[in-house]
Amino acid sequence: MAGPHSIDLTNQFLIAMPGMADDTFAGAVVYLCEHTEKGALGLVINKPIDIKLKNLFEKVDLTLDREDLAEQPVYFGGPVQTERGFVLHEPLSGDGGHYTSSLRIPGGLEMTTSKDVLEALSHGAGPKKVLVTLGYSGWSAGQLEDEISRNGWLTVNAEPSIIFDTPVQDRYDRALSLLGIDPRMLSGEAGHA
């Protein structure tokens, strides 16, 4: 049972404030998959790494037959379990297409960690829109709330189009725009363009 002062940021974006001390999260937009009194789990959605999806599929002995996905980058989801894949995708319709290990995010997307989602994608099936990360971002109980209270993060309801349809270099600014904030208003340094 959540306490009276607890906040639930599930299905929200965490937007790193300029001047974020932790380089891992500088300029990051994190989609929060889970937030409870035990802690939080999220995936960074705007830090592509040097691996394309087709290469990731080859590493797990699968071929990716979907042209729309083959050249997409894999993303750095966070510093925890960076050898593990996390697939953020739109919810599957009720046709029984569920995967072994999926977390259904209330009001939002699904996050799957089992290989069967990759197998479905490799056969041209599976969810239409996906973002694949290696690793995730985790916070222990109260840690995220503490970082927010120290102005480390802004939060806003997540907008799936930013994850799936917005060019990666625009995701940070688009997430800020959901709050009606112009990124230039947040500049960590004065006098630099």
C-alpha cells in the first residue's frame, strides 16, 4: 500500500535537468515502466548506441526480416544489466499475442525481456513499433523521489509518439515541450548558444 506522500510516475517521462551531475543521465529522457514504493525502473529513450537492431538479432542467432527495423539503433537503456535486452513496444491487442516476460505498463506501453518478442519480430510479426535497449535504469526505494526533490528531473505524462515517431535528436526538446518549456529557458550556463 502506497503511503500518503508517495507519487506514482509509471508511464511518465523523466527529463534530466540541465546540469545533471550524473553523466550517465545528462540530457536523458527516461520512460518509467514501473514506479512503486520499492523503487523505479525505466528505459532511456534518447541515447542510441553503436549497434543496429539487425546486428543485435544476429548476436542471438535470429534474422531480422523487417526492413523498417533492421537499421534502427539499439539504445542505452541505463547502467543496470547492460548485457540484457529490453523491448519497449506498443500494447498488443487481445489476440493472445503475449510474451513470456512482459510488463504491461498501466495506461501505457509494454516492456518485454523474453526472447520470444525478438523471435516474433524476426518473422515479420510482433509489435509494429518497438524501441530496444540494452540495460535499464533503476532506482531504489525513495531514491528517485529524492533526485526529483533536488531538481534533478522534470516529469511529464509520456507520449508514445516521442518514443517511436520523433527523431532521436529531437526527443529531449519534444518531451520538454509537453510541459510547455522551451529548452533554452533551462540553460545550465548563461551566455552560451
